[in-house]
Amino acid sequence: MKIGFFIFILAFTLLMVGYVTFKGWQILQIHSTARVVYLIANIALFLTMLIGLMLQGSMPQPLAKAVTFVGYSYMIVMIYLLLSFAILDIVRLSNLIFHFAPKGMLDFRFWWLMGTFVVISVAMIFGNYKFNHPEIVHLDIQAENSHQNKKMRIVAASDIHLGVSIDKKRLKKYVELINAQEPDIVLLAGDVSDRSTIPLVEQKMAEEFRQIIAPLGVYAISGNHEHFSENPFATGNYLETAGVHVLRDTSMLVDSCFYIIGRDDRVNPQRKPLADIMKGLRADVPKILLDHQPFDLHQAQENGVDLQISGHTHNGQFFPGNLIVKKMYELGHGYKQKGKTHYYVSSGLGIWGPQYRIGSQSELVVIDFAY
């Protein structure tokens, strides 16, 4: 199954690269030097992307980080060139029907390509800035199922994707940002690691997790990327050594005042139903659910959850992915209330792949939770 999926993705990517390379080669036909440079650049950057995806784990850390950054950046350029050329082809087909450019469109196509490069460059510079400057999202939520007249500050993060690209140095900045919010409790809603735990161990990232200051503790669940690791428990086991409480289809009563409920990711076909996990819990205290992928939101409402925190979607990460996410999920990003249940789906603090936020944001979620 994994091999078949990999072959499909590789074939699809080859088709995209082939289309983008061929269209640029056509457009630059009267600019021979630029044509050759464009061809060589596409081939070299595609190979860099492929090497980064497949061999990053076997490279020295600095080299792997550089290769993946260049390769993933090309992924963005390729997708935007694909969209631009598709629009250009529609314009060309329209010209065949309406003849608004009877002398041909060679000059127009050339300047269209130049304009596309300018737009992509500006978008990527701004997008990288947004990735490197996470926003703080503030929410005030009142639990309706509890009246203890208490309040706590929850700091939640999802999709950090620690590994080669997002390394210990960046994790240190994230921890400083978390501590600056003065949390009572910190919740990590999945995809803490990107794939392998080897970079986490080699860089001794546990040292940074131990610097998180949260009197009520740090809690985490698995996302789909934890299941891409050496085994589904590798990241969680490593986090446990750093003092993080990892919840796998279980709950924990914290400070005798509220429950944190953590579900395993839905890629695990054996994960427990939410009703089973919550069976026997006290009815008089609030319940906070961590569930990485925001599917089946009705389940939290039906089981008396006060607050659900999810991630996974990255809010599409870069345009037009954010538009696709809106169509795919009932709540692809942001806040929603259904009945007495509050939901927040985070776009993620870190990122997978290209380090750009175009039409989305990197974010840390701060919730002042009254109960």
C-alpha cells in the first residue's frame, strides 16, 4: 500500500515537473540562454527535492536541512508555475476562438512568465516571514458543564513537525514563546515530530521540552506523522523521557478539577471510540479533548466534551490549499461552537515541508478557560 502510494505520488510529481518544464521551454524559445538555464534549473531542483525527501535521514544535519529547504521551496515554485501555465493555456485557447491577439502570443507568454516569477518571489518572501513569526491566537472560553469558579490558561500547539527542517534551535524559540504566555497547562495536539525520532534524539530536543514552565503539566497526543516514525510509539516514548504526559486513547484527571482526554490518531484503525475512552468519567468536571484530525466533530458534542483542540489541516499551508481545506472539513481552521462544546482547529505552530505560510499562519493558541 505504501509502495503503491509512493509510486503514484512520484508519477504525479513527474508529470507536474514535466509539464512545467515543457511549458517554460516553449515560452523561452526565442531566449536560448534563458531556455537552457530554465531546463537545467528545473531538473536540478527536482532532483534536490527528491533527494531531500528520500535521503534526508542519511545526510549530516546541516546538509539535510539545506537540501530539504531548497527542495521544498522548489515544490512551491512548481505548484505556482503549474497554476500560472494552466491559466495561460486557457488564455491561449480563448485566443484561438476569439482572435484577440491575431499575431500570436509569444511576447505575452514571455512577460506572463516573468510576471509569474515576480509574484511567486514576493509571495514566498512574505510567506517565509509569516512562518518565522507565529501569531498568538487568544480565546476566552467558559465551560458550561462546570461551575467551580476557577480559571486557567491553556497554551496549545499542534503540528510542530520536529526533525531535520524544524530543529532544536527553532524548538528553543517555540519553548520561549510558550513560556512567555505564562501557561498553567500546555497541550500538544499531535504531529510533534515530522517522521523519524532520530533527529530529536541526536539533537537532544528533550532538553528543550524540559524547559517548558507549566504548573499543571505538558500533555501530548499522537498525530498521523507519529505513525510514520520507526513505530507508532517512538515519539511518545521519547516525549515521556522529557516529562511530557502522552495520552493514547486515555484520559487523565488533572488537579482533581478537569479531565484531559487524548485520542490516538485516526490512522490507527484500532483506536478506541471516544465513548469508550470517556466511560466512567465524572460528570461534574470539565473535559478537554485532544484529537489531532478534526473529523466527526459531533462525537465530542454527543459525549459531553467542553473543549476540543485539533490540528492537522495546517489551514492548507499555502494558497490555494486553504480554500481546499475549507471544503474538506466542517471546521478547517479556527473556532466553532456546537451546543455546549467549543472547538478550535489550529493551523499549526510548525510546518511540514516548505517553510512558507501563504494564505495561512503559524500560530500558538492561548485559551483562558473558565470552569
